[in-house]
Amino acid sequence: MNDNAFTALANERRRTLLLNLLASNPQDAGVESSTGESVLTDAAQRAQTEMYHVHLPKLEDYGYIAWDKDANEVVKGPQFHEIRPLLEFLASNSPE
């Protein structure tokens, strides 16, 4: 275990993404309008921009995710096994 794992889990958005990946390989999904275009609030747009420019690159650098920017797809990365024990602990001790 290294400090990257704790840095990755320190942010709620990164933590949520990694916990979702623990259960499956989710795709980035926006709310689509009837025209097929994504409809996002200002806050959602800011969160999406932050995810794209900060959180996804950091998780990809650590190897916890593999990110296909063109397909807008995120899946478990080659080093996901390093963070899995912490994610399993968090998931099993979640207040939900």
C-alpha cells in the first residue's frame, strides 16, 4: 500500500468513482435531452470539468483506472488491485 491510495481516496468524487468500479465498470452518463445532447446544470458542468481535468488524470496516473477519452469510458486500471482492499473495507463499512 502506498500514499497514492490514500490520496486517491481523499476526494469524494474519486472515492465514489473507485467504489463504483469495485462493483462494476460504469460509463460516464449525462442526462440526455430529446435532441440527444447532454443537459447539465452549471454545478454538474463544473463537476464534470473537474473530473475530466483533475480526478480522472490523477487516477489514471496511479494506474487505478484506464480512461478512454475518445469513448468517454472508464474501467478498472492495471493497478486497481492495489486499492481494492481499501475500497472493499470502505464498502463493507458504509453506513448505507
